[in-house]
Amino acid sequence: MAKSVSFGEAIKTCFSKYATFSGRASRSEYWFFFLFSFLLSFIPIVNFIAGLALLIPSLAVAVRRLHDIGKSGWWYLICLVPFVGGLVLLIFYLTPGQPTANEYGE
């Protein structure tokens, strides 16, 4: 299972793995990066630029989070299903990661 990380470590990790869709991401890594992205959306001048800059790392950390619970990154596409898709992803993102190594990594 991926280890718990601090807010700063999560941001640093997500930017260092900017477009890395392999491996695993802990719940804390995913949610701290989500919080970082959410907070940036409240700054009007930065909002559009930050949205573009954070698009790929947000997708990458979401896929790595799915890997942590043993799901394929292709499950992310369920968000295209109105209402239900977002709820399914939320449940996946809140699910604890697998405590042992899985097909996606340690």
C-alpha cells in the first residue's frame, strides 16, 4: 500500500510524476493534490492557467489512485456516465488501497 504523505509531499510528488500514469498513489496523495487544485480555482487570475497546468497531473494521480485499489486506469472513463460515474469514482477514491503489492506496483 502506498504510504501516507503530507500536503507538500503530495504536491511535489504529483508534479515530479507530471505525466506518470503507472504506479500507485495513496489516498492522502490524491486528496491533498485535489485540495491544492481546488484552492487554486478560487484565485481568479490563476484559475484558467492553473486549470490547464494541472489537467495532466490530475489525470495521472487519479489513475495512480485507481491502481492503488487494484483497478485499471480505464475506470476513470466512468466519469463520462452522468451522475453515477462521478459517484462511483468518489467511492473508489475513498477506498483504502490494497495493503500488499498488486499488478500496478508496491
